[in-house]
Amino acid sequence: MTTAVTPNPNVRGPFECAVPRVINARPERLFRAWTDPEKARPWLTNGGDLILQPHVGGLFFLNMVYNEHTYPHYGRYLQVEKDRLLEFTWMSQGTLGKESVVRVTFEPQGERTKVTIVHSGLPDEKNRDEHHGGWTEILEWMEQRLES
């Protein structure tokens, strides 16, 4: 039995954003797009470096390329339920170096899937709003760049 890793609540901020999107793909395809580095790199990092260890306690690192800048992000997986749920810590310049938590759920809707990203522990309203916009754009990239 795998024990869930818990984040440190003392280093998290009080703000949260939620971004839902219905995508024309089944949950297993979208889950692979989040957990297979070759499938995730084009949309999650916009072509930057990416290391994924998608198991409880596994680490990730990504360099997101955006507007001619590279933004490093780090974290560790807290929960991994195949084709249903990913939860991981998220630390970056955008979280002011504080640990936040991202929860991604995959809800089947016929041949489509409702993907919902909830990002909690953000340090302030400005960062919450920026992450809402960022996750919205990332889900758009994901949908546009999925392989046929």
C-alpha cells in the first residue's frame, strides 16, 4: 500500500483558483498527456525541459518557456490515481517560492473529459489571478497539441 505524501500547511498561502475545461478526449489519453514526458513537453512546458516521476512521492521539474523567458517549476506528487486524479506540490517564481498544491481531476463525459485544475495555497490575489490565466492557457495548449 502506498501512503499519500502530505504537503506542509505552514508554507502555503490562503488563495485558490479553479479552472475546468471539457476536452474531446477520453480520461486515459489525457492522463497519459500529463504523465508521459514526451506527450506533456509540448503543452506543459511549451517545449522546455521536463522530468516527471508520476508516482506518490515522485518528483517533477519543468522549465516553462513563455514570452522568450524560461520559468522553472518544481514539485512532488502527493496522489496519483490512474486516469482519475493527479495531485502535486508546485513551487515557482509565481508562488514566490512557497509550496502550493495542484489537483487535476479527469471526469469522463461520454467520449469527452472534464479536466479540472484546482490550485490552492497561492500567496496572494495577484498570484491567484495569474495562475488562473496560466492554467487556462495551458489547458488550451493541451487541447490544441494533443496528438490525433
